Amino acid sequence: MAPPKGGYAPNLDKFLDTLKRRPVEASVESLISLLKRRQVRGSESCAIATAHILLQVVAKDKWTTVDQLLGRIQLVGRKLVTAQPRELVIGNIVKRILGLIRDEASEDRNDAGHDSTSDAASSTAPVVETSPPSTAARTPANASLAAFARTQTMLNLLSNPDFTPSTSSTPVLGSGASTPMGNTLSTDVYAFRSEVIDGIEEIIDEIRQVDEQVQAYSDIVVHPGDYILVHQPSRTVLKFLTRAASKRRFTVFLVIDPSTTSAVDDPYASFRKSLSSSGSTVVNILNVGLMAYMSKVNKVILGARVITSKGGVFVDSGAAVIARAAQERGRSVIVLGGVYKLSPESLFHQDAFIEWGDPSKYVNFSDGSMVGHVRVKNAVAEFVPPELIDTYITNLGAHSKDHLHTIITDHYKEEDINFDLFGRIQR
């Protein structure tokens, strides 16, 4: 049998290419498989994949009420979180889309508020009385009412406010809190679906534009002559420093993983070339030697995987000891990350979210006695407590840890913050 062609391994781009021609359930199962096998990994990739799959749920699934749509999003969200619970951005995107749906439904109800009032006042007949001047404005609502009458009558709805229409095969999961909206839509489902899809596409655009928006604050943070220490910088950090180097000269201490020093491809070669061409200096440092340079450092810049609601940050392994050393020396620690990485979860058990990887690149397992008597663990990510961090820079600007709860309140609904995505999936 001929070996498969190179580049066939699934990844985010290949997954996104298959979404339009696959059924929703097949796409959901495909993403779950990719998450479990870590073929889609990293905060940005997981966030984009989650937003795209939930967009397909909104666009292709059959639903007629807000509660049905919320239940479907909650169910798919739980499956994705269960597949890879350490990628907290998955839950962030699910909860933001739940909040988006609630906002759109609330606006829909407000637009038809006077209509609902007149309907409730008429308890004897299910006919909606309209005056001649407003007939054209109420035509979409009447069409929606006629379509909905196939499953229930207006008389049932008026006589029993708690009446719930029969649902399809899609299960409805409670959010754990009452919602201000009812089960019906005052406008047609097609218009509401389009509004939600537009909102999800705006979230996707926000995720893709984070790097460009964060780097705009580099002029404020980086000063001429600074000595900046970075640890295995993410793409956001690299672009941040590259933008700063275009206007001023400074020195970067680049702390790298010792296992990458023997790699054929240098992941930071283009970064070094870019800063050198601008007149800045890049100095490579191994983890074991960073303390010798800490006395010269002005500030430490770290890229966040996830920022918790209390200000703690999940970072690449090795960054926590740097943050601790910076605190001891009185140096500033600055964390970069998009708002989509800001999680409403408190995470009282941070150790459960630390990811462990393959230790073979640090230990030679050809040594049989070592394998037989020593247990080697390699942490891929670790947690930095909030007391070690001074400033958070997102695509909305610079923030202190005390201001994070305001951003969470602006981007998440209270009922969605309290919804347990880690609970057992209901079938």
C-alpha cells in the first residue's frame, strides 16, 4: 500500500474547508476528534474552530425558538469542552455566543414590545388588531405568527404563559438561570438567524485581528534603551516587539527551550532578522542562565494562553519562574492576550488544567535504568498567580487585575458565566 502523501494530516485549515459540504453532526464529531488528538491546538486555533462550528449549528440546524437554539449551542459546547477541557478558550467562545443570542433575542423583544402589550391585553381572541397606518410594519410579525400556529395556537399561549412548544430531536439544556426572553420570536426565524450569524462572524474577525490591535500599544510599553525579557514568545508577543522595534531601539533577552537549540529550523530566525535590521539587539538565553541577566532587565513580557477572571494566567512552561524572579527583582511583568482569552472561570483547582507533554526530548529513554526507576514529567503549560503580574494588555488596551471583572461583565451574560460547561453531557 502506498504511503499517504505529505501534508495530508488534518489541521485547522483543512477542517474549515470541509464545513460547508459536511452535515453539522459530522463536523462536530470531526472537531472533537481533532481536539482530542491535539491536531487543533493553541488558543487562537481552538477559538476560531469553535466559533466556526457554532456558526454552522446556527445556520444549518432546525430550530424555531430561542430556547431550542440556546440548548443546541450548550450541548455542542459541552461536547467540545469535554473533548479538550484544558483549552479554556473553547468555553469562552461558547459562552460569548450564548450571550450574543440572548442579546439579539432581547433586542427582538424590545422592537416588538408594544405589540406584545396589546396582545396580552386581548385575552378573548387570538387575533392581533392592527390600525391601518401600522399594517405594513407588522406584516413580518404576522407572517411569523402564522408559521408558528402550526405547532400551537395563540389561545394556548395567552391562556397558559408557561406553555412550551414541542421540541424536535434537539435537546434543550437549561442554563441554570431564568432568561428574560420567551420561547417565540416576534420576527421570522430567518432574520434572527442572520443577525446571530453576523454576530458570530464579528467574533471571528475580532479573534483574527487581536495581534494587530495589541501591537498598537507597543509604543506606550517599550521605551528606547529598554532591556526586555521574553519567554518562548507567542506570535502576539513577536508582532508586539517587531512593531516597537520599527520606531525605537532596545535589547531583547530571548529565553528559549533548551530542546529547541538543536532543531534544524530556528522558530525565531525571522524575528531576530527583523529586529536586527531595525537596530535592536536579540540575545539568546537558556532557562538555566536567565537569573544572570535579570538584574539588567527593565520589564518581562509574556504571552497568555488564558487569563482567568481573578488575573491568574496560563503560560508556556518555564514562564512562572521568570515571573517569580521578576517580582523578587522588582521588575514589571506584562501579559499580552486578546479579550477572547479572558475566561470567566475562577479555576480554584488550577493544577487540573496544566497540560503535560512528552518528556523524551529532555531525557534519553535509551537508558534502561533511567526508564525503570525514574518517573519524568514534562509540563507544557503552567499557572502564574495574579500577584506576580502587573499589567494586562488586550485588544481593548491596558488593564489592571481589578479591571478584568468589568471586561468579563461586558462580554458575558451572568446566566452563561454560571452555566457549567464541564457537566455531564445530556443525551
